Amino acid sequence: MYEKWSKILSHTQLFKNIDTTSINTMLNCLKPPIHEFAKNEYITVEGDTFEGIGIILLGEATIAKENMAGNRIIVHSIKQGDIFGEMVAFSNKNTWPVSVNATQKTTVVFLPPEKITGSCVNMCFSHQELILNLLNLVSNRGLFLNKRIEYLSIKNVREKISVYLLEQYERAGKIVFKIPHNRNELAEFLNVTRPSLSREMAKMRDEGIIEFQKSSVALTDIDALKSSVH
């Protein structure tokens, strides 16, 4: 039942450094449910009982949340291999904080957190590695959300872009680098519209501050970038 999915799972962060044979053995031990969803069908609904950490095996979906006015806001798009629900898995909250909607025919495996951390009959090295990977995932997501809060506090689009590019520059250690987001993802991450992002980046290019081609960016005037940060 699980063998056909082992290769896909081996490429996810949750099963990092675990071989397919071990993954298959572990899944047969944990016996997580696998569900299929039709296009536009809800995978989870905000407020429903939390079932477990979800992993997209096939297909794509969107994560959305309703605000106080009842408007649906798309938080994130997820695809094959992506994970959702890890932040609520070990909290005191036992309901889904967001809704997940399939944008095409989608298959999802749900890993109940109590089975991940509970005693395994084998308690093999791979199971311990799974727990460490999960802790790493939750920690990284916490850092990511903290960074999102920082960007939310910045009101100016150019300043958001400048802060982001300077951080990528420091990480890469060189003025030419590839950013880890496509244009839609970057707009979502910076909490700006894609047209606003594209327009401001084009202005910065015209002013000789940056050059870019798809995901590659070159910083041609670092001082100008720094002067945009207040």
C-alpha cells in the first residue's frame, strides 16, 4: 500500500536522510491514512478536528484562512512533497487553523503526531531521524513566520525588497545570486501584490540598483539598497 509513495516521501524534508526501504517499513508500522481529493474539494476545513500532519503525495492545493470580515485569504500554495499542519500538531489546539483546498486531483497522507512520537515496535534509527526532521521543520517554520512578521511591519514596497535582497546577498556572500522564490512566492512572502513587486523591481533596475533575469539577481548598487532601509 505504501511502497508506491516511498520514493516521493524520500524527497520531502520530513523524511530527509531516510532511504525508501526504511520509509516503507516505517509507514507499515505507523499505518497513516491516505486520502484522495477531487479538484476544488476541501482537504481540511478551518475549525474541523485536526487529523494529522499532511503531506501532498500527488497534486496541488491552496492553504487559505478567513479574516474577521469573512473574506478568504490565500496564505500559501502547496504542491507534491509539501507539508502542512506541522505547527499545530503538538499544540493545545486540536482543530485546523486553516482550510486546505485541492486545486487539482490530489492525494494526501496524514501522519498523526502521536504515532510519530509514540513508541514504535522497532524504534529504529529511521524513526528517530523522522522525529529530528520534524523538530527541524517546526523550528524552521517558526523562524520563517518570525521573518514574515518583520516584513509585515515594513510598509514601503522598496524597503521590503531591499531588506530581502540584502539578506540574500549576505547569505550568498556575493552580489550575483539566485533567490529561492518565484515572483508569485516572493510577492506572497513580502505581503505585496505581484504587480507592485514587479513595478518596483523594474524601477530599481532602471535606476541601476539591481539587475535580474528570472530567479537570478545582481546587486549593482549596494549602497542605494542600504539607503532604502530605515
